[in-house]
Amino acid sequence: MRSQPIPAAQAPDPPSPAPPPSPRPGGTRWTGAGRTAVLLAGAAGVLTVLVATRWGPLIAFDSAVAEGLHRRAVAEPGITWVNRLLTDWAWDPWTMRLLTAVAVVVVWLRGERLLAAWVAAASALGAGVSQGLKWAVGRERPQWPDPVDSAHFAAFPSGHAMAATVACGLLLWLMWRRGVGRRLWWAAVAVAAVSAAGVGITRLWLGVHWSSDVLGGWLLGGALVSFSIALFRRVTLSREP
């Protein structure tokens, strides 16, 4: 018996096209972190060239800031003592690295060994970049007939400012990954901002750095953290099936 054709009104609808694949988690964030790294690294590169070539307007600005702050540091020994306490203990580069090391151990014990190793490597890289640039640029520190503090090796970039920026940035990244509460997150952001900015101010107040040294430390530290985050996301995405 011949089969009856299905009326057009009763014919099944053609299958709808499959939806486009959704972007992999972290793709947009990787782009944002990567762009931030490029912008900060570019700004740090320009600043490094200006410092190395002793660009007149920058040198004049650095000198004016340093001289004004040094006069106040000599005239206000109490504030100077507080700045020395903060820069030598609370915000010392080794204090920052110790905090990072504690975080690395905690992350490692929780089983996130790639992340722990990544953070440790980023922290070590920050110290290496700082020392390498100091040697390459070879900038002299401010010299005073009546110094209130002393520091050794070259000036650019500020190791204190860079170490604090790297440590605070990495610790904030780990907290963000853990999904901490809103109040704790913003409290941590405030502490990190005060620490990174505060240590730079102490170095200027104590007369052991030029203002562009501190700015260079902030820019380089931010670039390194952003690059580390971007590359980690890229690597972990490439490992997914």
C-alpha cells in the first residue's frame, strides 16, 4: 500500500542550528589582564628610558620633590622615625616576600600546586627584575649633607615599592580566586593600596629615592602581576580538555 504524504502543515520542523560555543571561562579576564600588563609595561619602559637618558624635566621634578621632602624630614624627626619603622619592618621587601611565602604554602597544602608554584615564581621574578634594572640603569640615589636614612645599591626602580606592589597584587589575586566575602575583599584592597602607596611615600620622605624610582616600582610591579595573571589563565585554559 502506498504511503500517504505528510501534509505540509504537519511536517516536522527542521532542526534548529546548534548554538555557537560559549567562550571558555576566563577568556575575557585574560584579555583584560593582558592588556593591563602591556599598558603598564609600556609606561614603565618609557619611564626607564627617560631615567636612563636623564631627561631634563623629569630630573628637575625629581630634584624639587626630593629637596622639599628632605627639608621636612629633617625638621620633623618624629614623623621621620615613623617612616623608618614602616619602611624597615611593616613594608620591607622581605616582609612582603614572607607574606607571599605563607600564602604559597597555604595554597600548596590545599592541593593547588601549579598556582602555588606560579605565585612563588612571580614573586622571585619581581625581585630579579628589580635588581637587574638597578644594575642596568645604575642611577645614583639622592645625596644629602644631613641624611635621615641610608640605602645601598642603585636607585631605579624602588625595590620597596615594587616588592609591595607585587606581593599585594598576588595576594589579592589569590583572595579573589577563593571568592572571599565582599567586606573582606574591600578591606584587603584598602590595606593593599595603603601598603603599596605608603611604602613609596616612606622612601621619598627618607630621601633614599627619587619620585620616578617609586613610580617605576609601582608600574613594573603592576605589570608583572598582570602578566602573571594573564599567562596563568592562558596556561590553565590550554590544559583543559
